[in-house]
Amino acid sequence: EVQLVESGGDLVQPGGSLRLSCAASGFTFSAYWMHWVRRAPGKGLVWVSGINSDGSITQYADSVKGRFTISRDNAKNTLYLQMKGLRDDDTALYYCARAKGDLDYWGQGTLVTVSS
Amino acid sequence: EIVLTQSPGTLSLSPGERATLSCRASQSVSSSNFAWYQQKPGQAPRLLIYGASSRATGIPDRFSGSGSGTDFTLTISRLEPEDFAVYYCHLYGSSFRTFGQGTKVEIK
């Protein structure tokens, strides 16, 4: 059974940093692109970042480019999102998702709240 | 940048009724990279339709997708109680992914 479990969400002050993790199991993690998608309170889904199977290609939404860094450790079956310079509008539930073209499996999300 | 616009924002219907959800792209897109997702409160999004018209594994046949070019449609033939949720269209390319703003299907 495919499972994706996010962790690392927390309350952080504006300008702060946080690292999210996504532990994967039930599939060959190293064979898939992985992505982060977020949903702000009362808003819709927004794609944040993606990384290819070996970590050599990374992609970012313009809103997070230069502040967020996606990475992965295929030996640990884990996806990461390092977030710096956090702003109020980064407050959201952050999901990791597996990509088979489409995003076919999603985790339950981890909540990031940016507030002073 | 390709923008996906969903309509209506909210659809108020009764169980058993037919639901028709629309998603319009700001320019012509490839149907093979177009999908629909369902999200219920407190749950992760679930892939319903991929390639514009193919149902994902385990998705009931009351869900169907159609369309090409700039106009895509998700149809729920007869609403079941568990179908009341928010639905998102989604498009991806070689270096981007984007979602529509969502359509909420609520009980009338």
C-alpha cells in the first residue's frame, strides 16, 4: 500500500525557517517524481515544487522561488521541503504527492502557520 | 502562464441529480495532461480523472470527464451523498503544474 506521511509543520514567525519531510512507503520511491502542493485556509490547491526521481531536476512556483528548496533522500525514502523567509501567505496545509504524470497518491498534509 | 478557470464556484444540488462542472484553460492544452481531483474536508485530494476522460483506479462510473482544447467537463451522473465535496481541475507540463480554483458541490 502506498503511503505518504508528512511532518515538520509548525507555528513560525514571519521571516523564519522550517523543514518539512514526507516519508514514503509501499512503492519504489526512487522511481518517481515527487511534488509539494499547498492549500491555504479557505483557498484552493496550489502547486509549490517538484523534483525528479534522482533529485537532479527541481521546479518551483514563482511565489516560492529563491525561498524554498526541495530535495530528496532516496536511501531514506524521504522527500523534503526547506522553507526560508516565510511569509504570512505561506500559511497552509502542505501535501506531498507522488507523480505518475498526474498526482496519483497524496499524503494527509502537515500544517504550517506563519504568524507573529 | 496557463490559467484554469472553473465554473460555477458552487453547485447546489440534491442527491440523485446530475452535476456538470466546467474548467476552461486560458489557451489550448493537451488533454493527456489534464486531470480532475476530489477533496473532502479533512482528507487528501483524490485523483478522479486523468487524461481528461479516463477514470482512475477505483473511481465509480458515475464520474466521467470530457473535453479538449480549452474546455473540459467533469460530470457526475447521479450524485451520491459521498460526492458532496470540492473538485479541482489540474494541468501539468514539463515545467509547471496548475490547478483551477475549485468548484464546491454542496447539498441543496
